[in-house]
Amino acid sequence: MKKTGILLLLCCIGTSLKAQNQKIDSLEREKIKEEIKAELKAEMLSETEKKSENKIIPLKNFSLNGYGAINYYNYNYDTDRYLRNKTDLERMNLYLGYKFNDWLSMRSEIEFEHGGTGSTLEIDSQEEAGEIEQEVEKGGEVVLEQLYINFDLKPWLKFKVGRMKIHFGLAQSLDAPTSYFTAYKPEMENEILPLGWYENGIQVYGTIWDKMSYELSFTNGLESSGFSSRGWIKDGHQTKFEMSNAEAFAVSGRLNYRFGTHKNTFFGIAGYLGNSSPNRPKKDMTKPAYVSIGEAHVSYDENYLRFNGIFLYGNLQNSDVVSKANSRVSNTLGVKRNAVGKNALGFSAEAGYDVLHLFYPTTKQLLFPFLRYDYYDTMYEVEGNVVKNPKWKRSTITAGLNWFVHPQIVFKAHYSVRTLGSKNYDPVTLDYTGGNQQENTFAAGIGFTF
């Protein structure tokens, strides 16, 4: 009896231990399963993240900024008594950039201009024996002004390769509406030089001794069929055709020295040299037509005072030959086909002072009364059989207000009186009425940056 009881007890204990071991094994198996699942899940997530990194570009690598301007114009011109008043969605410029790494980036500028119709010209040398054709291609003018790769090697050594801005003059640097006082682009430079001035090529630039900056550009040159009495070399900027001729190249350079705390406080010089004859749409001129321009400038923006000024002088080689060649170009090219001056001369200065802080010391808004003077003559000197037209000797006095409701938003208004070198005659009787012709403009608008 005792033996039988002992056997039964041992059997019970064995069965209990076996069940417990089975339970432990089951728990171990479940634990191992969970660990395997977690490892597989982590591995799958890691692979997914790697794939996502290959497909999705980080937003932090992109940059976007820009500016815009909208204006109203009221005209009173002796030279055009039927000129209508206008409103203008002047421009919207967007700067899109992408940073590949610490020293390599892409920069671009897209300009939406005037809300007008864009068109291109092309020469058909196959079917139309070199005739120029014009095509309307888009409902609004959209221009890719800049597109280049930037190599930021050292503070004193950087490269741009592609299509970039030529920083000649002040208006190319102070190009945002918040950087100049008038409603439209600074007059003197806008009448003589391409604004904006963008060319294809290579640009080397950098900063030396913290204060001195330089820029040296090798680009395609101008083409002289667009030169004219009024605008000198302005319309020689190659924008008419889908591609720019590169039979001749140009070199330009600039030196600036910063002497204040604001980025727009500097003075400097710049120069440009390039042969404009080989880049003409057709080979209709064998003599060279070198364009050489030099300028000196200063800009001051400290505390409540803003001031800038520029003086420039330019020369066009064989301007009489250019004038003769231009008189024979096709009408469809859309150029003036008139005489071109040998030398052009220009000077401008503007100054403004914030008066709002005198009455409201704590305000962040600014109110600048300003005064501007422009003088320029695109036929300062002529050569050969070209007759100098006194009309293109112009001086303009402009006065107005800039109200910055925000550092990045400005309301503008000004009145300008432009006096021409030509005499004033009655348009009906042709009798001399006294004095020189005038072109007076009231302009108002809004500008912004972001």
C-alpha cells in the first residue's frame, strides 16, 4: 500500500514537471517569435527608409526668395501728346536654389514680366533663304533669366558656370524694388544698359580682406544690330532669338569695397569690353565694333540715410559703320535701324532720409522723401557721316516718397520732369513755342521682397 502511494505521488510530480516544462518551452517559443518579428520589422523599416532617402529630396536643400512690383503711370509728354496712362504688372522674380553639399549648388531666376505676350525670332536659312521668322509662343512673358552651377571653393575663390547676371552699374546690384526709390528701374542705367543684364559663360568672384569683393566674367558678347540713337547698346543684349550667338566673347569685371554695416554700403568700379560685330544675326559687317564701358559708383545705406550715385562713359568702335549696316537690316528683326552714337555719357544720384522716426521713435515703419537726378546723352559724340541728334541729351529731376509699411513692403509715388535737348514746336503749326521738349511722368506703385 505504501509502495502504491509513493508511485502515484511520483507520477503526479512527473506530470506536473512535464506540464511546467512544456509551459516554459511555449513561453520561450513565443518570446523568440516576438524577437524575430521585431528584428524583421526593424530591418524592413530600415530598407524602406533607405529607399525613401533615394526618392525624396530633403526640403532643407531648397531655397526660394524673390521680389515683385506693380505700378501706375500718368504721362504728359511733348513728344507724344496721345500717350495713354497705364498700369503695369511690372515683374515678379523668383530665385530658386538647390544645395548639393557645402560647396556645390544650383541657382536660378525666373522672371514673369508685364503680363504681356512673349515671342521669339529665328532665322530659317534652309527654306526661306535666311529670312527671319517670328512666332508667338506663350500667353505671358516668362523668362529664365539665370541658371548656373555655383562652386563655393573658398571665400576668395568661387565660380559660376551657366547663365548669370553681369553686375555692371548700380541697378544690377540694387535691383529689388526696396533698394531704389523710383517706382520703375533707375532711369539713366535703364536707358543705356540692358536691365537686367544676363549672359552665358563663366564668372569668377569672391571676397578679399573681408571688405573687398571682385567679379570677373567671360561671356558671350553683345550684337550691334540692336544698337540705336536713343538706347545706344541697350538693345544689343541677345534676347531676340532662342540661342545667343557666340562668335565673339566679352570680358567684364567689378571691384567693390564695403565701408559700412549694411550690405548696400559700398563703392567701386566696373568695366566691360567686347566685340559686337561677329554676333550680328547675319554676317553683314566685317569691321570690328568693340564696346568698351567704364563706370564708378557709390551706395550708402546707414541708419536713416540712403544715397547712391554712378558715373559711366562708353565707346563704340566704328559706330558709323554700325549705323550704315543697321540701316539695311530686315524690318522683321524689330530694331530701330537708325544712327548710333560713338560715345555715351551718363550720371545719376538719388538721396532719401527717413523722417518718420523723428515723430514716432519706436515705429518700425519708414517714410523716405527723396530726390533724384539723371543726366545722360546716348549721342554724346558721333563719327563719320552720322549726324548728332540733340534730342537724346536728357536730364531728369524726380521727387517722391517711399513708405515702408514693413521692411519688405514699400508703397511708392514720384513725379519726374525729363528735359530733352530738342526744341519744343507746336505739333499742328510747327511754330517754335519756346524751351526744350519735356516728358513728365507721375508714377505710383507697390514693391515687395520675400
